Amino acid sequence: MSDLVRIVYLSQASFDGDRGDGIHPEVSRILSQSRRNNARTGIVGALHYADGHFLQVLEGPRAAVEALVQRLARDPRHQRFTVVRSQAIDAASFASWSMKFVPSAADVRALLARTGQERFDPFAFDAATLDRFVGLLHGEPAVDPADAAAAGGGRRAWPLLLVAGLALAGAVALLALRGG
């Protein structure tokens, strides 16, 4: 049996929110400290910070991850620190990242739009949205392709459909000319 765990937590930053011009200086310090300390203790994971909120996935040896979670819960940079998932795992899924940072990119905005949120507030996530967001941190698409097409996200596909339709029409016309 593996001694590895995955913990997902949410918190609200105690410092001023986003600056809009890149990574917040305090978040940059957190990332630097995390990467240095996590590499030493065998912890890996991913962090998302936006709109004054954190969502972080931590994976590694149970004792190291639990000790880190206790330190984070006492860290004055976090308010409303809440562990929302804790589970044993067979292998770390962020094995190449001592701490991956996921900025507020198009995929994040797409997921928020799909769930009716204008701002990143992980405390408002239901279980399915939390699962999707953790998947997004792993690099999975923010929305299902079918959902994107239904929401108008399939607009890029129309030129291909037009070309395919024209090709089909041409083939039908050629068959008609040949008498077939």
C-alpha cells in the first residue's frame, strides 16, 4: 500500500488581491518558497491564484503533506483555509512539478463561464466543478468539446464543415454529370 496522498485546499488571500500586471509579488514569493521546500520533502503539486483566492493540489508522502497543510493553515497569508479533498494515491500526478503555477488563462475563464462565475471563487464550486478544476490543473481541457460546441465554442470548426459540405456537393454533382 502506498504512503502517498493528494490534498486539495482552498483559501482566501489575506493580502490585497490581483494586480492585473502579472503574478502578484506575494504569490511569487509563495511559489519560490514552495518550489524550494517541496523539492526537499518530496511534495509536488499545482497552485492557482486569482481574484484573491487560492486552490492548490498537494501530493507526496503522507507525513510531509500533512505537516505542510498544518503550516499552511497557520500561515497569515491564508484566510478561510479549507481542505476539500484528502485521498490516498498510488502515484503522484504532478511528478515533474515541485509546484506548478496555473495562471488565470483562457481555460480557467472558460470553466468559470461554464459554471456561471465571473470571478474565481473556489468556495462557490460544487463537487463536479472542483473535479473539473483539478483536471484543468493536470492539463485536461476546461470544458468537454460537446459543451464548447453547444456554447458556441465550436465556431472554429465551421470552415472545415463548409469545406466538407462543398466537397460533398461537388462529388454529388460529378456523379450526376457522369450519370451515376
